[in-house]
Amino acid sequence: MTGSIFNIPFLAVAALVGIALYIIMSQRNLIKLVMGITILESAVNLFLVTLGYRGGGVAPIFTNAPEGIMVLPVPQALTLTSIVIGVAVTALMLSMIVLTYRHTGDIDAEKSRQMKG
Amino acid sequence: MDALVIHSPILIIAIPLLAAFLTPLISKASNRARDVLVIAALAFTEFLVIVLAKDIYLTGIHVYTLGASSPIVTIPEQYMVPVRIILEVDAMSIFAGIMSATVCLAGAIYSLSCVREETGKDRFYTLLLLLTVGQLGMEFTGDMFNLFVFLEILSISGAALAAFRTRFADAVEGGFKYMVISSVGALLVLFATGIFYAQYNLLNIAALAQAMQYTMLDKIALTLLVIAFLMKSGGVPLHWWVPDTYTPAPAGVSPMIYSATLACMYALYRICFTLYGVALNAATIGWIVIIAGVLSMFVGVTMALHQSDVKRLMAYHVISQGGYMLLGVGVGLAVLDNPEALATYGREAISGGLFHVINHAFFKGLLLLTGEALFYRLGTRDLNKMGGMARNMKFTCVFFLIGALAISGVPPLNGFASKLMIYEAAYQLNPILTIVAMIVSIITLASFTKVFQSAYTGPALSQYKDVKEVPMSMLIGMGILAGATIFFSLFPSLVVNTIIYPAADALIDQAAYINAVMGGV
């Protein structure tokens, strides 16, 4: 279970977090900013699911479960909740971008800025 | 009555939540019934918070296990660790709860007449109640994942409310910024929660605190949590969203977003003191908090000086005064592993910081409401276009004066009492901290003198000849906060002894928090 192949998802998580933080800090296009946040969310969700995985485990459903170890159910529950919340957050942010575009005709973070100083 | 006290931790969260989803339904029947429902739900929540507070000061920490046969059974039979979601309310939680419930009640009453002309009011009140739920939930929960969920409830409703007046471009921009920092912050919190679960297979804060090894991974988690909550509580250098979000937020909502910001500051303290506690390298983290606090004080107030938008000016003071709270509690955190220093000035510093939290929630909430009252009547927030408003809006002017004198730390108002506690305690750690804090206080007074001068005094302007006082419900909303400010000014020692010292002791006493769940194992 501690074989190196199981570490690949964790490396993917680290890469995704790095990419996401870079996008959030460097991009001025608001849609790309939202993409960065969505990537960060996927990275965290992948991290949670990977945590709960046990090599060769079966789904954690008790009725008629086959013999053997089960993967952990709690991280999966956490991930589900986090995905649902993520949808709401993304929808709200995208709708705000639509409104920003209607007001200013631009979705560039610098050009559509109203407030400075 | 006993049953009410036992179940009040969950009722305080459930009643506004239920009311939030009833609001759109009742709106279909009658607007007046909806207003009554919203105010009644919030008033009943406030009542429950006070009943629960009384019991906590008498009997100690309350735990409430969701889904258990009895709410006080925290660990199921045959288990060694808590597996259910547990609400844990100690003196610190209820202190933050009193603050949030009062500010939200005042904000909701103020909103009644202030958003009368807007469309979509049923959704406005749903979001307003959800914002209350988010704050109270964050303050009462004893579970890391639950903390994340309530943080997201608070963030989504707060961002939607800040952007509520979508006809203004700046309102949408402010809401968007709030949502961006909130979602990034919340994801960092979730990541840290995952790190804890990976190591200890636990989500409960008390159980985690007991198992805490302070490994390398725990340090990473601590960094993520401190960044996330410092960002959400508007500490420099992560403060840039504060003025943009507070300025265009509709009336009544600004103080609520402010108490939500303080709820995040509560979470920061809870993480540092209770989750890590003595395991923490307290001096380092304490100094990081102190430096963030001093920078916030100074940057906030210097940016506030040259603002001409009345609400934006007040929003910069949010950053600056938040610095005092971070400074006070940071001093206490820095000496957490030194019992002698903790007893001589650490406890006093934490108490000063917490006293400033609740004082500031009331008088800054009041000031934000008076700023919005000017906007409501004049249609502008620009100080250069105002003048002579003391003639037209007498009560608002009096409320503004109370708030402005309190925030500048003029004796005998409560801002003076809490700042004095911070000055005295910080002086013993490092005198420079106190000097900076005093200078910032003087500049604060200068900046509010400017607001008073330009908005309320001076000759009457012909274009504002017919401006009247704001409607009754807005006056009541401001009156609640002004009354709380004056009460705290008149009886500072009573307030400090009854609610502030227990809260500070609850933060310091990590073992009591753990034992309430783990049963003194």
C-alpha cells in the first residue's frame, strides 16, 4: 500500500495546487481566475479522495459487502459536500462576471475596476 | 427551560436556517409577515444566545452531539474517539455568539426600511439569515469540516449580499472580490482538514488537539489555516478586499459582513489557542500575529486619512482597528508557553484584544450604519459634496458622534477601556508596540474629525434643504448598537468580569476544551 505508485495522485495534487495558485495570482482575465479557483478545488478534492483510498479496497457499502478491506467512507462524504459547495461558488462567481461585463464591457481585472486607492 | 438550554446550541443555528427558507414562501403571502418573521427569528436567536450564555457562565462548557441518543454523549459506546459532529460552546464561543447575534439583529432591523425600494427583497432576507447562520455556526462548531461548511455558507451569502445592488458596478466588483478571497481561503481550510484527517483519522477539534504531534505536516496545515483566516479577517498584507467589499454593500449588511469578518478572526484564535495550544511554537506565531496587527493598524489608518468616500474611509478603519485585536491577542499568544508572563500581562492582553473585538463590532457597526444613512438620504458618499447635515439629521449625528468618539479611544467610552488594556499589556512585551498603537489612535481621531466637519457641520447647503431624518427602523437599528456601546462604556468592569475574562480564560485553558469532549481521558 505504500508502494510508489500510490504516491502519484499526491504528486498530481501538488502540481495542480501549484498551477492553480499561479493562475490565481497571475491572470487578469476574470474567467481565467475562476478557472484557477476551480482547479484548486479539484486538487483539494483529489487529495481527499486519495487519502481515503486503500490498495485493493472495495466500496464502503455494508450490505452484502465482499470480503477484504474497504476504502474510507469519510473522505468521500467530505468530497461530495465540497463538490456541491464548489458548484454554488462557481455559479455565483460566473454570474457576477456576467454583471461586471454588462456594467463595464470588459472582464479584464484592471480595466473593469471601479474602485482604486 | 432546562430542555431549552440543553438544545439551544443547535436551535441557535437551526432557527435562522429554517426562517431563511421560509422567507421566500411567506413573501408570496405578505411582505409585512415576512418582515415580522425575520425579526422574530433573529430576536429569538438573540434570546437563546443570552440564555445559553448565562448557563455557560454558571456551569461551564456545553457540548451538543448531533444524532446521538443524548446530546451530551460525545463518544459512542465501543469507540475511543468522537465520530459524530459535535457542537462545543465555551465562554469564548458564546462571547463571539453574543456579538454576532446582536449585530445581525440590529442590521436586520436597519434594513427593513432601507431596502424597501429594492427588488428581490425575499431573497435579500434569505441571504441575510444565512449570513447569520454561517457566523453562529462557525463560532459554535467543534468540528473541522463543519467549520469549512459554515465558512462557505458565510462566504456565499456575504458575497451575494455585498453585490446585492447589482445596478452599481462597484457593488458587483466588491462581491466578486469577497467571493474570490473566500473561496481560496475556504479551500485552504479544507486542504488543512485533509492533512489532519490523513494523520489522525479525526475531524473533531478537541480530539485533534489531544492527538496533536506538531509534525511537519501539522506545521504546513497551520500555515494554510493562518493564511486563510488572516485573509478573511482583513489583516495586512491580505487586506485589499476589505474597502472594496464594505463600501458598496447595502445598508444593514455592512455591519453583518463585519461581524462575519470577526467570526473568521474567532476561528483564527480558536485554531491557534485550542487546536495547537501548547504544542505550538507560540512565540513565533505570536510575533507573526503581532506584526500583522501592527502593520494593519498603521496601513489601515494612513489609507483612511485621504479617503473622501465616507464608507470607504470607515472600511479602512476596519483594517486598522482589526490590527488592535490582532496585537492584543498576539501578545498573549507570544507568551503562551511562559506561565509567569502569561499571568502578569498575557491574560490581560488577550482580554484587551477580545474586549476590543466586541466593542468595535458595536461602534464600527454603528458608524457603518450612519455612513449608509447619509447615502440613503443624499444619494452620495462623497464627503466633499456634503455639509450641514447635523441640522437635518440630528439623531444620526448624535449616533455618529458616539461611534466616532468611541473608536478614537476618547475616555470614558468603551474604545478607551479596551485600548488601555492593550496598551498596558503590550508595553510589557515591547514598548514600541504601545507607541505605534497610540499614534494610530490619534490619527483615527483626526480622520473622524474630518468626517464630522465635512458631513455634519458647516453652512446648510441649498440642494439638501429638504433632507429629512432617516425612517424609524433605521434609527432603531442604530439605537441598538449605540445603546450597547453606551452600556459597555458605563460598566466596563462589569462587562470585562462577566464575559471577557471567561472568554480569555477559555482560550488559554486548552485542557478544559479537550476534556469536555474526550471526558478527561
